[in-house]
Amino acid sequence: MSERNTPTRVLVVDDEPEVRDAYRQILLENEVTQEMVGFRELRSRLFKKNPGDVARERSAARAGTIEPVFCDGAEAAVRLVKEGITRNEPFAVVFLDMRMPPGPDGVWAAQHIREVDPAVEIVICTAYSDADPGEIGGLVPPEDKLSYLQKPFHPHEIRQMTIALSSKWRAERRIVRLAYFDTLTGLPNREQSRNRLVGALQAAKDNKRTLAVLYLDLDNFKRVNDTLGHAVGDELLCVVAERLRSSLRYGGESSPAGTADSARPGDIARLGGDEFLVLLPNLRSAADAGSVAERLISSLREPVQLAMNSLVVTPSVGIAVYPQDGEDAETLMRNADLAMYFAKRRSPGTHAYFDAAMNANALHRFTVEEQLRGALDRDEFALQYQPQFDVRTGTVSGMEALLRWTNAELGAISPAEFIPVAEETGLIHAIGKWVLLNACRQARKWRDQGLPFQRIAVNVSGRQFALAEYPSEVAQILEETGLEPSALELEITESVVMADEVWAQKAINELKQLGISLAIDDFGTGYSSFGRLRHFSVDRLKIDRSFVSSVTECNDDRAIAAAIIAMSRSLRINVTAEGVENFPQLAFLQEQECQDAQGFLLSRPLPADAASELLKRANDASDESRTARLRVIIG
């Protein structure tokens, strides 16, 4: 039942049975109330009201009912308030008798109740005129949630005070829920989770306990939204929230069995999007946090049936432990987030504990991102060109444009390090456009100089390839530079093509219509088959260097490389072998009649001027034999 339709819980604390009976007669539903509900239903039938209106009237009548609970002492009252909070059935109003001999009085009860539930409305009932509201208000703040009732009281006073205070309590509760709770899942939001963590940290410090923060992020959640829609994504988030609740509720690592701490739904929060936080406030050991993480991961791995689809979602989990990983809320949340990031990068669907090395790595990564954002404006990028040789004739068949970045603060940064950052941040779009534009300009310059090469090869990021407007961007650059389309070859990795074959086929066809060539880079690492490749109009396969480097040592890799070359020949697809570093590898490729090769044996990547000199040597050696040409060109 939703909170809106639950009755108002009121606690009455008085040591006199007769007074409690009087409260009971006042607060319980009487015959008049029942007659009014019956009258509303009769009126609805007579005037044929909409069934929805009837249901709402019944809900309103139910919400207006009062559920009184009675006890005769201050200590019992505090216990009942604690139990109500634990069961998520808090009291809206507490009527406290001022004097309840022989135990503690109403002020003592009010102080302890306020510690347990700061939101409850407290009414002090006294037959004595010497009660000082100012003094009591100082002991039981805030004063605006403390009222007074003089005995003997009229029944209407109790009834109206209950209605007024419970309405105020409900309104404040709704405001709090909007401010501190996620409207979709009902879980605490980021602000509330931080407040809870601050309180739990103070308790852990006071009691010298271990505490852990788990940061969860769903793997590939964006794909669910993009393919099935945000409504299904929202439904999935609600399922995830409920599974997290259940997994924590029945787990025992966070606190001793049978205690309230082991089943607190407030231990979970939704931070936003597909990110969740779990607080384990009382661990026996840091290792227990890993056990909880594994249980959460296992729970979420179970298939979810949504919108006629069976979905499997996995979370990556980062763990930060107090006190070794941080002593304040901000540090623990940041470090748990960092650990989650490393878990996701290492192997999605796993957990990782934070360690100090992550901070250094993260700081370096953030520095790379910060410097990368201004690299184009500071003119820090450059292109180098690695020649591709026709190993059958010893001539230069192409040049692959390779991006290089040198930064004043970081020095020379490897593409393997900065390209993933560029892709994650979206900077790859502008950088990739710069690469294509400058590579085409250089190719046009070499063509105008009459230097011998067939094509300029440019790598395409998966992010660029996924853009619907990318073919038109390529066409615009070709027109701007004046390079004929047949001189341009775009290289797309095998993994990008296999990730979405339908889109890849459409995008490749659109690019092919421009008259350019297309190559599949790193072939052999994405487990695609030649049968599937027949559906793509590609011109070239580039055998991954991992196979070429071991063709003289590993029979399996030798067989794979030979099969790729033979099958490509039968499909009339050209082949380029990457990573050729010694003569036995080159000899193997020539034996297999591989078309092209590139690698350090033949030439390292060269600046534009040095690449121009190599092309001039190739032009001068045109009359030599294959071996002589290679020797002259390589230098």
C-alpha cells in the first residue's frame, strides 16, 4: 500500500487506563465516520460517478483514518517509536503525559523520541500550570514540532490537534521525500545518501568500527535505453533497486544477525542514472564487503523479463573501506567511484577494492583529458606516415597516417593512452576530422609532386563510424582537398564492424558510394568469419600483428595467417600484414603471395618530410629488381 493511502499512526503515552480509554474513543473511527463513508458511496452510485472517482474517495477516507497505539510508560514509548522507524511505519504524532510515576516523565520520553525520530510531532499533556514551554523546547528541539495540551481537555481538541499535526507531518514528509528520495525507485538520492554516510562515519569513529561504501554502475545500460526505450530502462532500474534491497535484507555481513542494521533499506541509494551506492555501516572485516558485492552482482545477473525481452544486466562495483581508504564522506565516495571505474575497465561485471595506485592513475588520466581538450587549439597534434609495401614487387603501395601528440606538460603521449580518452569524452570527433583533413591534404600534395603511391590510409574511430553524418563529412573533406576518392582508404577495426553488423553494412555501403576504399583493421582478433565478411563491401583485410609476429614460431598462427591470405585471394579482397619486424616474416608473406606489408623492418612511421624522401627513393628505384628496390627504398 502506498504511503498516501496508509492510516495516520498516533502514539498515546499515559499511565492512567481511563485516560487511554478516552483517547481510544476519540481517535478510533466511530459510527458517524462510518456513516459518512457509506453516504459517500451511496451518493457515488446515485449520481453514477466514475469508478476512478469512487476509488479515490475510498482512498481519501482510508487516508483520513487514525491508527492509535497505546502504552503506559516513557521507556515503552521510546521502544515503540524505534520499532516503527525500523519497520518504516513511523508515528506522525505522539501524545505524552507529563508525569508517569514511577518511571521517567514525558520530557525524558520526548528527548529520547526526538533522537530516534526528528520528524515526529510531539504533544506534551499536563494538568499542571508550572510546565515551562521555553525550558522544555530547549531540551526537545525544534520548538515548532513541540505542542502542549492542558488537562482536562475536550475531545474536539484531541481530534483537531491530531488532524492538524498529522497533516503537517504528512506535508513535511512529502517535501522530504521529494528533496531526499529518488522518485523512480523510492531509494534515497545522492544528497540523502551523503547525509546517511556522514552519520554512519561518525558512529564508526565513535565505536571504532569498519565501514564500507560500494559504488555500483550498470554495464551497457545506455544500450537498453537506446534500443528498447527509456520506459523499459526505467522499469529495469526499478527491478535493480528491488533486487539490491532484497540482497542486502537477507545478507548478514553488514551487522550481527537479528539486528535492525541488517535490513535497512536506507543502506541503498540511487545516485542518478544507472549508478547506485550501498553503505555497509558495521562490517566485521573489510573482506565482507567483497562478499556483499559478489552477492549483489549475482542477484543482478539473473535475467529480467521486460517488454517481451529477456535482459541480463551486470554491475561493476567499486569498494572503499573506512578508515584505510578515507575518513570523510567525499573521499570514500570518490575512491569507491574510482575503484568501480577500474573494475569496469578491467572486466565488467566484477568488483574491485580501492588502492592508492588508483589515485595516481586517475590523476594522470584526468590530466590527459584536461590537456587533450585544448590540444587542437595549441597545435599539438602531428601526423606521421608509415609506408605500406607491395611485397610482390617491392614498390610503395600506400601510406598509413598515424596520429601523434606531444604536450608541454605530459611530453609525448602514446595513442594507446590518449585515443580511448578522446573516445570517452567525445573529443575524437574533432580530432578525427583534423586527421582526415590533413592526411588528405598531404596525399594531394604528394600526388601533385608525382610521387609514387596508390593510397593514403586513415584510421576511423568507432565513435566516428557510428555517426549518420560521417559519410557526408568524408565527402566534404575530399572536395575541400581535391583528393580523388580512389586515393583514400579508411580503416575500421574488426570489433567495430562486428558490434553492429546491420549498421556497419549500411555505413560501409554509403562510404563506398563515394568511391573510396575500406579496410578491416586488426583482422583475426574479433572472431568474425569470412562468411559474414561477404556481406560487407570491404577492399582490404589487415592481418593483426599478433599473428604476424609469431608466424615463424607458432604453427597455429602460421596456419591462421596463411588461411586469411588464401581465403582473401578467393574472395578478391586484398591483404596487408601488419607488424613485419624480420626477414623470415617477410619471406613467409612473399611465399604466401600476400599483397602488402608494413612494419619496422620495412620502415618506421615517418614525419611528412622523411616520408617524401622515401617516396622519391622509390621513384628513383623503379627499374631495379624487387629485392634491390626494397633495399634502396628502405635505405
